[in-house]
Amino acid sequence: MLTKETVIDQVEVTRDGHVQIRRADLFIEDGVEVAKNYHRHVLSPGDNTDKEDAKVSAVAAAVWTTDVVDAYQKAQELLRSIDA
């Protein structure tokens, strides 16, 4: 019987505070992994993590201090002013 298992198999933090997540969809037949697909997404400092895996939310909460979120928001404002 073929089953599908979804796991968060990688969480990385960049120097500016982005949290990069890799989810793996594992396809298992008779106890043997027969296929795997990866899906990635990135969270920016201050993003809502309510719908994320508990591990991802915990990493974001630990990394996204007020200083990190404020620095990220200031950098984004600067970039918007340059593009304007």
C-alpha cells in the first residue's frame, strides 16, 4: 500500500532573519520510501506563523527579536524609497 508522509526536513535562518523552510512529501510503499518531492517557502521577519509547523514557529519566535524585525522593516522602507 502506498502512503504519503509530509515532514519539515529543513529550517534555515539567513543573516537578515529570513526563515527558509523545506517540506518533504515522502511516498512510502511497504515501508520503503519510493519517491520524495520537496517544496520550499520563505518567511520574512515579522510574518504570521500561525499556520506553520510548530518547529518553524519556534525557530521564528527565537530568531525574530524586536531588533531583528525593526531592522528588517527599516531595510524594506529604504528599498521602497530607492525604487520610488
